[in-house]
Amino acid sequence: MSKTMIDIDDEALALAAEAMGTKTKKDTVNAALAEIGARLRRQRALADLVALDEEGAFDLAREPGFKGEVGGAWEVTERIAF
């Protein structure tokens, strides 16, 4: 962990602490940084899912008779003629 001296908006810090339930400035800043990092990871994961969908990776799940994942393997309740 590095030590950095920065000017922080006290009002924004107080609101962030309230939202995150943190008590110290250090905990609030670290929690906010962790949250924004998690948000970016979720956005990237969603973009990956959208790309997979556009490539047709989930097409089988849209077919009639698709039951879902059972015991770790995808199962189709009825065969579909292609």
C-alpha cells in the first residue's frame, strides 16, 4: 500500500462514507476505489457477455425444449432438427 497526500472534497468524502458505512477517511477512500474497480470489472464482464451473445453463444438457450443446466451439463428436453 502506498501513502499519498491529496486534497479531498470533504463533502464528497462524507457522502461516500455515509453510503459505504465507513468511519475513517482511509477506509472510505479504499472502499470507494475498490467499488469503482468492481464496477469496471462488471462493465467489462457485461461487454464480454454481449459479445458472446452477438456471436450466438446463447442461441441454444432460446430454442424450444431447452431445459437448462442439469448436473453440470446442458440438457435439451427434446431434440431440435436443424
